[in-house]
Amino acid sequence: MSYVGGFVLAVPKANLDAYKKMAQLGGTVWMEHGALAYVECIGDDVPYGEMTSFPRAVQAKDDEVVVFSWAVYESRQSRDAVMAKVMTDPRLKSDWSAMPFDGKRMIFGGFQPFLEL
């Protein structure tokens, strides 16, 4: 069974084009290093919940959109190997203070599927 790495973040609407450009490069790099799939999604129906929600999880502001993304790998070991390569790829070296989103509010993790149809 595969392994999934996912993340959720808030992107200022004014920075959305810059984020999309960065995501395109990121997806290319992830795929070249062995990810089986790479998906970036902009929130279209993500209401601000009273207790929990995607916007609450990343402290999204009124002028931001929620981005939900994931990559699929052959296994956790494959994910770890791909991530090691991605993190040292010179194409992704950038100044975190110049990113088109606040990385401190990004949430991420690895997930072991228990059902694949």
C-alpha cells in the first residue's frame, strides 16, 4: 500500500500567483525525485468552523485562501528518501522570509492509508 504526505497552509490572495509558480516547481521536483503523484488544491468550500476547520487549523485570515496538498509515495521509506532528495535540491533553495505564505502556520504530516479503492 502507498504512503501519503500532506500539508495545509494559508496563502494570501495577493500572493496566489507566486504560490502557484512555486507549487509548479515543487511538484516537478517531487515527481523527479520519486513521488508517484503530487496535488495542490485551493479551498473552494472550507467554512470557518466554530471549533475546528481547515481555516482555523492554519489561522487563515480574511484575505487568505486555504491550500490543501499531498504527494503519494510507494511507501514511508520511499517518502523519506524522496524528501531527503527534495530538501537538498538546489532548485528549492530559497529564503523562507520571502515565501508567498507564512510557513509557521503550515501543518503537515505523513499518513499510512488503510483503504485504497
